[in-house]
Amino acid sequence: MLQRALIETLTMVGASTVIAAAAGLPLGLILACTAPGHILEQRLINRILGAIINVGRSIPFIILMVAVIPFTRFVVGTSIGTTAAIVPLSIAATPFVARLVESAVFEIDKGVIEAAQSMGSSPWQIIWKVLIPEALPTLVLGLTITTVNLIGYSAMAGAIGGGGLGDLAIRYGYQRFRADVMIQTVVVLVILVQALQMLGDWASRKLSKR
Amino acid sequence: MIQLEGISKTYSGEKAVHALTDVNLHIPAGKIFGIIGPSGAGKSTLLRCINLLEKPDAGAVWVDGVRLDTLGPKELRQARQKMGMVFQHFNLLSSRTVAENVAFPLEVAKVSSQRRKQIVADLLQLVGLEDKANAYPAQLSGGQKQRVGIARALANEPRVLLCDEATSALDPETTKSVLQLLKSINQQLNLTIVVVTHEMSVIQEICDLVAVLDEGTVQECGPVVDVFTRPQAEATKRMLRGTFAANIPPELLSRTPNGHAPRRLLKLSFVGDKAHQPIISHMVQNCQVDANILFGRIDQMKDLPFGMLVLELVGEEERLTAAVGFLRSQQVELEVLA
């Protein structure tokens, strides 16, 4: 039972992290590069995108999950189950990742970008050769935070039959007064989060040459 | 090589700042050109106008016969590849090794990886960092980082090197070695170098020509020796105070030795060969006056020796006149103080 729940959690969190990273990275880059004073300044696009992302971040996850059911059904063909839970999880994490990417890019010394411009780099070259590699250690840390957050969110996925550790804890541990199940799932969750954080810290340190 | 015509730049904001007002400059090829001024004078803005990192509100920027300020983005990027820039804070990519940093502009210019390797190796040798090729910037000292910055700026064989306070973050010893490097690059590669600085010593050590900038306008411009020995503008004099100006104690100027014997107080400046000749001794012998040295110093300006002397001459009136005449005939810069 515990093993199955763990696999469900890993599936949901893993898949939605990958999807959110893939969607959030370009969004965050657009957000950062179109900001006033940046390489592709576009105030209007920046404001609109910023507003959309803020809306996405302000909707409580449990409501979002229900609200996107039609979309989920359209994408994966069903609105219940582990696979179906990946859709709202990804949608919830994407704006979060976008903001993390934006702040990681803002952290890069303006002088380095200016140096690249002085050498005649195109905006595209600056994004690929300067912004992404320079922000990478920070991005890895941000992605770790995202993954840990998603583990928390995935507990709520039980509401649409997503399963997973959080769901197990609620249904068996809490509703059926099975203290042993409750303790076991919590221990597994703690170990999972610890391991992820350590992995993230290690990878970020490895990548950082500062 | 570089021609700036009527450059103006204003930063709008709550209070508009006129960073540059109608700046005209001609920077000849193969020279080291210094731009000096107090902080906030607009030096860096002016330098940035040359490669259009800063777009002037008015005026024209010509580099190597091409007008840059009217170019499209793509042409401008191509033109920038032929201009190197060195920064005060180095601005190296922390995620790249020394060799990869130097290779960056070559990647931008789409040079083949084989040629990149060769060029990078040559440049690291030029700046004396062959053994640091695989180190990351964080592992280098300030001076070494700036050498990487210089190597990177030279990668695409630029015609022009722009240095923005390149030595201001370095200690005096390192500053000297970086300046020597710039000087030798100028000679070896016949590169035009523009140096922005607030340090007189930088101008003195490597520059051929200097422009003094204050409050967004060029106050004075010419060969370093001329500007430093015969400053005209108030801004220049202010800067020279304490360095090349003779700080003569006022008591010396006002005292009257030997009762009321006629005397003259003279300030002499010698440049180049004249600094080596025994002019004073000739004057004393020829004109029979007494000479009393109140102040003196000898400096080096790039490769020119430059001396200054404050003399008190005592003697009969006509002999004093003759002595002053003699000195004038020796073509030394002469100023009668009292």
C-alpha cells in the first residue's frame, strides 16, 4: 500500500516538475528579458504576462484542480487518477517556476550582460550563452523548492483520485484512525523531502563556480 | 579613427541629468587616448557612446569610417565585434573557465572551434595566463581577471579597445602591470586604445592624448604633456593641484631675502631632452645671478621625462632681465611668479 502510494507520488511530482520546468523556463525568460531596462524591453508584454502569472499563483490549488477538470479531460482523456492529477499540478507550478526563473535572471550582474552586448552578441546568444548558464545554480535550487512544494500539493490530489502518500495519510491515517499508517507515510515524506533538498543543494554547489 | 560629433545625452527622470553636452572628439588611430574627469563628469557615458551601449540623443559617432549611430541592430552587432571593451569590474562569466571566457566573443562571431582554440591559446600567452586556462574566474586575483578581460576584448582582432576604469578596482602594483600590458598591446598590435579614468597616474603613464571632461563637456584636449604642463581650463588645474602643480609654501613666495635686493620668482617646466640639460648652471654662468632652488621635481609622462623647478633669482635688475631672457631663449616653459 505504502509502496504504491510512493510510486504514485513520485509519478505525479516527477512528471509535473518536468512539465512545469519546461513551460516555466521560457515564460520566466520572457518575463525577465522584457522587463524595463533588460535586453528585449517590452513593457506591455511584460505587464500582461506578469498579470497572468500572478492570477495563476493566487488561485488556491484545491480550487484550481477542480476548475481545470474540463481541460484535464481534454488533455489526458479522464479527470480522475494519478495521470489526471499531473495536469493541475503542472499548471499550478508553472507560474511559480516562471517567477523563480525571472528572479534568478535578475540576480545576474548587469555588467556581464553588458559585456556580452559590447562583444556584439544577439539577444538570443545572450539568453543561451549568458543568462541560462549563469543562472543555472540558482535555477537548480529553485527547481528543488518547486519539487518540494509539489509534494505538498500532491497530497491534495486525492480529491480527484490521484492517490499518493498524502492521500494515503488522509484516508487511512486520519479518517480511519490508523496511526501506524499515518506515521509511516509521514516518515517516508520527510525522508523524501530531505533527500530531494540534499540532492538539489549538492547539484547547485556542483554547478556553481563562484 | 574615432570621431564624435556633437554628442549629447540627457537622462530623463524626476530631475533630468545632462550627462553630455555637445561633445566633439577626434581620436587618431594607433594612439592611447585618455578621458579624465571627476566622478559624474560623464566619462563612462561618453565611452559607452562609442560602441553605442549608450545611445546619444544627438550627434554622430564614427568609428573607422562607419557611422555607428544610424546602423540597424544587426550591423551594429557586427561593428561591435571589431571593438573590444574592458570593464572596471571585469564582467567575466562565472560559469565559464578562463579559456571559455576568452572564447566567448569568438563564439559570438561564429569562429570555428579549431580556430577558437588557437586564438585563445595565443591570447592567453599574450596576457601571461597560459597556466590558468582551465581555472574559473573566482579562482583568480583581480589583476588576473582583468588580464582575462583584456584577452577577451582582443579576441576578434578589434581596431579599437575601450577601457572603462580598467584599473580602478586594482591595487597600485597590479595597476602598473595592467597598464604596461595595455601599452605593449598598443605597440604590438597598433591598436587604438581609449582609456577612461579618474586617476592622473593612468593618463601620465600610458596616454599620448588626453581630453579633460567636466560636467558633460570637454574642457580641454591635446597631447598629455601640453595639457599637464600648460593647463588652460579650470577643471584641469583643479585636477593637477597636488600632483603636477608646485605646492610652494606661501611664506617662501612672500619672504624678501637680503633686505630689498631685486629678485624674481620663476617656475620652469622642462619636457623631453631639455630635462637633461644643465640649463640653470648655464644661466648662472652667463648672467651672473644667484639662483636658489625652492622646489623641484622630475616625472615621467609616458616616455617623456618632465621636470619642474621653482627658482628664486637674486641679483641686479638688468642681470635678472637677462637671465629671464636667456631662459626664454632655451625654449623652456617659463612663468614669472613674482
